[in-house]
Amino acid sequence: MLCVGLDPDPARFPQVVDGSVFEFCRAIVDATADVVCAFKPQIAYFAATGAEADLERLCVYIRDCHPETLLVLDAKRGDIGSTAEQYAREAFDRYGAHAVTVNPYLGGDSVEPFLRHPDGGVFVLCRTSNPGSGDFQSLPVDGRPLYLHVAERVAREWNTIGDCGLVVGATYPAELAEVRALVGDLPLLVPGVGAQGGDIAATVQAGSDSAGHGMVVNSSRAILYASSGADFADAARAEAIATRDALRAG
């Protein structure tokens, strides 16, 4: 169930990489591909340094060299329908992602272009892992928090249009269990383990589906920056294996 989030920060690269975003990410991908189910490049980390070409190259590399691994573009897109059409083209046609993260708060027409695209699925933000997520996501609406309304709408309506999952943070295991109980076996993208401190055993207990899986559990910085030396890829692999084994044991 492990996903490695690819959040390349050149300020944290080991000197041996010589600042190359693609080479750093490629080394991480090759070191961990056989122990993960997915890679999740975060588009902002590439765009902020003008490295979109590195992201394109990396997505092609993952699809060609590790074709069994899910490629999730973490973009959190959400805009009016005509603009969403362009974001869907960006995610699925330009970058070739298998799935993309989207923001539901502009409503169904802002997500529909992603759902109707023939080549990909979406993970819809539901109960995110950041400390301020409850400011709006937990607001009571008709006696239930807003994130449960989002989960229900995605599971019962949007998933009939295209392939859907939900983003629910490992940092809130009680809410994760609520969402799982409501949506059945819908796939969940679960950030928040590793550097954000989400408890792996609690996450597995709260979020597993009826088959004991059903989650894509993301760890980014704890794996990417397990070492700042020349052994950074080996250290990333060791951390990925430890996290994978903890998920299995959970």
C-alpha cells in the first residue's frame, strides 16, 4: 500500500546529484519501485523551480520503466468547467498520470472533465492531513461534518461518471474510519505518515477495505531525505522497506 511522494527540493539534494531534479527523482524511483504501489509527484515542487520538463521526463520514465506502478499527479486542481478541461489535459495528456488529486469545492462541474477523461481517475480531497483542514472540512452541515458529505457525494454520484477515490489523512484516524465506513471499498489516498507523524498501525486499522487493502499510503520527505549523503538512494530504499513492512504488519 506504500506510495512514495516525489517532492523534490533542490536545497535538500545530496551533492552527488548536482542539483538535477530528474536525476534525484529517478534515483529514488529506481531504488523503491519494487516495494511500492505508487509514485506521487507533487507538481508545485517542479513548477516552482521551472522544472516542468523534468516532471514530463520523469512521468515518461515511470510509465516506461515501471509500468505496473500507479502514477498519481498531486495537483489538487479545482476550477470552472472550461478551465478544468485544460487541467485534465495537463494531467492526463501532458504528464500521462493515471490519476490526479482534485479539489471538490467548486462543485461537480469542476471535477467532471477529469472524470470523463478516458485515460485517468481522480482522488478527491475529503479530510486532508494538514492541521488547518478542519477549518472548513469539519464544519457541521445537516448534523454531519462537511467532509462526510463530500465522501458520500463522491461514492454515490461522481464515481458513476469515472474512477474515483478520496484523499483522507493518516493524521486523523477516527475520521478515516468514518469515511471508510461510509464509502465501502472506494480507494483512499492517505497522506500523513512519515514526516507528518501519522500512526501506521492506526491508519491500517481505520482505513483498510474489506480485503485488507484499499489504500495508497503516501510518505514523502521521510523517504526522499533519509540521507543527505551519496547513499541517499539506498537510504530511501531502506526507509521505504521499513514503511512497507510496517503497513503489512499493521
